Amino acid sequence: MATNLAIKYSSNLLSVWTKASILAGKLTDEYDFVGVRTVRIYSIVTVDLQNYDRTAVTGYRFGTLSEVQDEVQEVTLTQDKAFNLSIDRGNASDQLDIKKAGKVLRQQMEEKVTPTTDKYGLDKIAKLGGKTVVLGATTSTSNIVGYLATAEVEMVNNNVPEEGRYAYFGATEYNKLRLSSEFMAVDKLAEDSLGRGVKGTVLSFNIVRVPDSYMPADASFIIIHKTSAQMPFKLKTLRILSEDSAVDGWLIQGRFYYDAFVLGKRATGIYTALVNGSTKLVATPVITPTGASHAVTCATGGASIYYTLDGSDPRYSLTRVLYASAVTLTSGQTIKACAIKADMWGSAVQSAYYA
């Protein structure tokens, strides 16, 4: 019978992996995928204030009564990755047992699992984020903080909390930031408390340095507020089998079932700055009304257009519809449209109201 040594290694290695990840501890974990692969997220739709009517005899003095509505976002886990390694007992003996199973497993985690999951999460969260801009000039030590300041204005105007703002920079862009006069390095103790990769602060942002290869193509920097995104792992399996009929030696196996997503109602906490001249941002759709009929077009070839008529954000809403032809609105209705294309940043949302 096979002897499962997973318990011996799993807790230790998962701890090492968590410390190595540049996203672990910097995202929310409020939604639970235990037992399911899809979660629906319900968000309350608030209403504008009305004048209180002191003289009303009939009806409501508090204003027109509105039933509480909600918007629904659906997220599904799609990434199911694994590895399967063996160490033949004879090979291990010939190589003076330098291939220790635990060492191999640790190296597999550090060199393959952590980079793969982190790159996927950073890329997906950034491309689903609420705001993407193309910088007006090539970044330098003299202007990079100014671009961060513009991002901070966006955060403030959208009431994104100051605590929990992380700005991710590839090593090359980080070096420009580090040489700027506004950069404030943190000491080792503060770095440990803020999380792996945090090298300092600028304005209200914790600066996270990552390898250039971790950054999506054309991204200068990516800001992610901790409460705006999640990267849940439904399964994190690590095990070493010392006896198995398939091999005289050791089997080293791992499985990771996960995904990353943005919480639509908090998407304004995610901001990406693309390098000057980038063509990776999908053009904002154009809505052309002809009476009640509204045609929607996008200048980016091959982009798919989605729209909603219930006021929800078409980038995240479960009620969004793939655009095929002009949409007829009824009086008082608003159409909201966005456009997406694989391997690009999704467009901003365009809307039109039909009176």
C-alpha cells in the first residue's frame, strides 16, 4: 500500500509558497468557493436622495418609493493545473541521493507554480479592472511619480480607501521610480509586515516590485486595491508518495484549482497605466441613436461588444448581452456598452439615455 507523506510536506511548502507569492495577502478572500466552482455576487443598487415633503397628505413624505434592486455578477473557476514527477530509486542512488523529494517539490513550487499563478492573476485582474489609460509620454524618473499622482486622483474621486492600495511595477519601471526624489523606502520590518515585494511607498501606494516577466505586455504599472479583487484556490494539493506500483521510488504531485476575478462594484480600485503608444486598449464603443434605435460600434477590429439595459456595468454584469444589431430602447431606458478582445485591456463603458 502506498504511504502518503503529503501531510509531512504540505503545510510547510504551502507556507513557503504563500510568502513567495506577490499576490498572496494583498487580495480579498471574502467569497468562498468551497463545494462549488461558480459564485454569484449580489450588489445592492443605491438610489439618489430626494427632497422630504413636509406637506404631503397622500403618498410618501420621504419621496417616491423604490424597491431595492441588485446587480448580479457571476464568477467561475477555470484554472485546473497539476504536475506529476518521479524519482526512480535507482537514479537517486546513482546520484548520491541529491534528488531529495522534498527539495524537488520546493523547487517546483518556487520556479513553476508561484510564477504561473501570480502571472495569471496579475494579468487577469488588470485586464478586468475599472480604469486603463495610455500614458502620454515615455516614463522617466522625472514624470513617473506624476503619473502615479494622476492615478491617485482617480482613486480619491472614486472613494477608494487609502489603506490597501498596492502599485505593481516591473523591475525596469521600478528602477525609474526608485531613483525619483519622491520615493520613500521602507525598512525590512515594515516590508515583512506589508507583504512580499513591497519596497517602499509613494503617495498613498505600497510599491511592489516584481520581475519584468510578471507584468502583462505594455503595462507600465498596475494598481490593485486589496478589496477590489480575489484569487481563490479551491484546491491546493501537494503530496509525495514513497511507494507506488508505477515507479520504484517517489512520486511528487501537485494540483491547483483556482482563478482570479474583479469585484465589479469595486472595480474602480484597479487602475492600469499602459506605456506610451500602446495599442492594447480596446476603443470605447460609440453609440449612435436613431430615434429609439441605438447602434453600437467599436473601432477595434475583432472586439466583441456587450451591453445592458438595466443600469448594470456590462463588464461584469450577469445580465449583459452580446451585441448583434441595433437595440431599441423604451422611454427612460439607458444602454451601457463595453467592448472586449482577447489579450487586450477592455474598453471603458459608454452609455446613452433615451428620453
